[in-house]
Amino acid sequence: MYSNFAQAILAEPPGQILEGDEPLPVQIAGYIRHQIIHDILKPGEPIRERVIAEQLNVSRTPMRDALKILSVERLVELIPNRGAVVVKNSIDDIADMLTVYTELEAIGGVAACRMANESDFLNVERQLALMEAASAEGDRIKYFRANQAFHLAIIAASRNKTLIEIHANLSLRLYRVRYLAILEQEVGQSRSAEHHELVDTLRARDTARMAELQKAHFTVAWRLIDDWSRLKRQP
Ligand SMILES: [Zn+2]
């Protein structure tokens, strides 16, 4: 079970856009979302509605509806008389999101231990295999996407709709910084042991260990935030 947000995260980068059968505003939102979370449109940058509407050959009404979708997702801020700008999160904002996200990972992991069936286990293991293949190839982007899919698959196995939705929204809002971070880091064999232990613990339905592991897995993200605040670097 995946939320729409999760599908947005997992969607292939839209090469040929506006060909799907989803409502136009949803497709336009997908196009702009892709540019925001991959740091093509930068934080604080105004979204040039007219330019994008021309690029996509759409009118301004679905364009506005698309921006409303992105504003609900908190990726875009709608400013009266100024139009839409890409949300700019401070280090504190990101730390706040990460605090909640880390707890949701733990809650989701525990629920997944209780709820997961064989097909959930297999799904999680499939994502792990994809991650290891990407790691072997040294393909960072592929690794990043498989890593996201792996962690989302665990949360999906929780079967808790509310949790899945809130978790996916935070994933989306944290996507950009995690994406930039992975481009800086080595594609890690180092995390492979942790991922295998997550799978084993899920299969063993060991809820206490799962909560610990899920939280510990985010120490890397926290270290990154520490680095940024020390270096006074804009996330
Ligand atoms: Zn991971």
C-alpha cells in the first residue's frame, strides 16, 4: 500500500511529460515536483508560471491548480502578489522534520513487524537486491532511488494509512537534502549490513530491535545536519 506522495517519490523522472491519464494539474505538479526535489528549481526561486505553462503547452488554470497541490505538499509557497516560490527550509526546519521522520520510521517498522505478510517481505527484499545491484555498479542515483523504495516498502507493510501518508509527505519534503547528500557520499557498502539486519529483524518480527534499528539508521542524516550547521552551509 503506497500513498500518492509515495508514488510521486517513486515515479520515474518524467521524460515525456503530460502523456499520462492523470488529471492535468496532477501531471503538471509532477513535472514541477521533479524539478524541486532534484534541486533543478532551487529553494527560494520563483516558479515562472507563464514559462512553464508555455513549455508544457497548458493553460494557466491547471497550472494554478498544480501549484496548489505543491503548496499542500509544502514544496511550494504561494505568496500573495508574488506568485509561487520554492519552499526554503532552514537547518532548524529540516531538523524538525527529521525528528518526526525518525520516530515515524520506528513506529512504521514496529507496525510492519506485526502486519507484514510474505509478499511484503519479498517486496522489501526485492528493493534490497536492487540497492545492492546499484551499489555494485556504483550508480548513485539508482542506489538512492532503490534505498528510498526499500524504506518505503517497510513503511507500506505497516498497513497504517495515516502513517503511510504522513511519512511519505515528509519523505518528499526531505527528498532534496537526502538526494544532495547522497551525491556527496560514497555509494555505501557500509550500510548494506544495516539493511540486511532490517530485513532479518522484520522477518523475525522483532519489534523492539526494529524500532532501535530504524532510528539508528538515521544517525547519518543527523550527522549531516550537524555538519551543515557547523559549516553554516545552506541546506
Ligand atoms: Zn537505508
